[in-house]
Amino acid sequence: MSMKPKYPVVSRRDFFKRGAVVGMGANTLAGQARAQARSGQIKFDHVANVVVVGAGASGLPAAIMACDQGASVIVIDANRDIGGHAIVSGGRIPLGGGTRLQKKYGIADSADQVYLDHTNFKNSEFRFGDRELIRMWANENAATFDFLLDNGVIFNDAPPTIVNGGSVPRLFVAKPYSDNLNETINGSPGSGLMRHLEASARKKGAAIFLRHKLTRILRENSKSGRVFGVTANLEGREVNIQARRGVVIATGGHTANVDFRRMFDPRLTEESRPQANLGPDRRPMASYWLWISALPSGRHRIRLTNAATP
């Protein structure tokens, strides 16, 4: 059932051999096309093989995998803590395909079954799904889930449940990281996902720079050429970080893409963007949140809900 993807895929070998910029659920940066100096004309404050922008559910796994390949890694994030949207999430991981925890509970599953369930024409939630992307996603389900286990994520000791109209139980829920509400951001199960990934990334050597807001991607030319680093703003000061091999953009998530949101509801303009920033007490600020169902293709159903935090 395998299909040849029409989208370019950057292998890990190619990434570290040639260097690359890989977008992972991120928006196009405003100001990216500004005139940018060549690397030789910039004084760099920090240097690493790989720079990851965003310390959330995309960025930390990217950092871990780069460390696993022997790269030095710097992760930057505009927030005062790691985790992005994921740390205040319900920690629900609906991945199957034959994971170790599925096997523990005697559940038979496969990548083919994941694909079939998520391309079922009877399920209206999947009407926007790109079958080639779903195929690729299905093939990576089990490996992705096992990656979480290998990097310390602990799930509730309970059998999985069926989600998204699937035919096989796949949904496991992460166990909150601790009883400390500051660590878990009000006891969120998402903390059990993100805190363990943070610990693994740090243990493997990734440096995490918080309060560093990305302002520019540094390229050889204004709109083309090799990417060699990023510029971030730290409390009003510019910080230049050189990336010898590549820059991974993993910030904002698909909920922060205004054009994408408005495909589903034209009312979801810039004013209703999701808010994951933390207030002075380290709790999520009260705001309108975009509720997004976990569909595989990057095209999800969206509801706008008022989720004011106590």
C-alpha cells in the first residue's frame, strides 16, 4: 500500500551532510526576506551544528534526534518555559501501528490499519486528508510513539481507547509530570510529555535558551542561499546564533497559521490566535483557545472555545 510521496523529504543523513532548513508546523517569519549579511560579516554569540526554534512538541524531539546523531544543538524559545501549546494539553497521544504499549495490552495493529482508518470516506473528519501524507504519517506512528517511551515519557497504566472513529484502540494519555503545579502548569497531563522530553534533550547535550524570540533567519542572500543561523531578541538585545548544519523551525504550530485556520472558519483571524504564553505566576494566560482535533494530515477541524484559566 506504500505510495511515493510528492513532498521532498530531508533524510537525517542529508541534513547533517549538507545542512538544511526544515519547517515543522511553523508560520513563515515576518521579515525573513530582509537583507541579511553573509556569515563572515556577523559576530556570533553562540554556535552549534543545529539550531532549533521552538521548545515544544516538535522542537524538543527534533533536538533529541539531532543529539542522537552526534550534533551539537541549541534550542531557542520566546517563552519563559519550555513546552509551547503541548505542555498545557491533555497529553493525549493517539498513535498506533503496533506500539510497545499496544502489544502490552494484546492489541494487534499495523501501519496499514492506521492508514485505512484515517482515510475512511465514511468519516467526515478526514475529508481534507492528503492520502500521501497520511500514508507517511501512518508508517511513522509506532516509531514515533516508541521514541516517546525511549525518551522517558510515562503514560497512565490503562488500556488504550478508540479515538477518531478508528477500528483499533490507540489513545494513551501521558501521566502528569509531578504534583508540583509550577512544573505541570496546573497539573496538565501535557507536562508528562514535555517535561520528560526536556529532560532527555538536556541530558543528551542540547542547550535551551528561553526568552529568545526569533526575529530573523540568516541566509547568504536576502531570499536565497544557504541558511547559516538565526537572530533572536533577548530582552531588547540582538543575539546571533550560528548553525553549522541547519536550522529547524518548530514554533507556533498549525494553530498559529492564520491562513490555515481560516480554511475552516473565516472568523479565526489574527485576533483569535491561540495563546500559550505564561503569565507572571507561570500559569497560562486567560484567552480564547483553538480546539483542534488530532487528525494526521495537518488539516484538522477547529472550534473556538473560551478557556479562561483560574
